[in-house]
Amino acid sequence: MFGPAALTLSFGRGEIGALFMAVLIGAIVAGDGHSNWFKGVQLIIIYVMIALMFFFVPDVARTG
């Protein structure tokens, strides 16, 4: 309706894996109800690792 073409929700294996890992790690971090600076640093490092994976291996988003 607003875009030039229809949007399909077709995700590759790399994207599904990254989403699954992000949800799993987020649940583990938020599960105990406590936070500190070290957990925040770990989450940022994991985010950077996933971003670098998609940057340096662009085909990981297209496999499926």
C-alpha cells in the first residue's frame, strides 16, 4: 500500500539463526532480573559480532 512492491517475509537460514540466538541470549540476560555493566558489554559485543557476520558474509542472508 505504501511501498513500491509487496513485502515478503522470507528469511534465510542466517537471519533465522541470528534471530533465534538474539532471543535466546536476551531471555538469559533478562531472566534473573538483575543487570550490570558487564552484561551490557556482552550484549553489545554479540550485537557487533552479528553485524560483522552479515557485513563480511553477505550471502548468509540469501541462503535458504
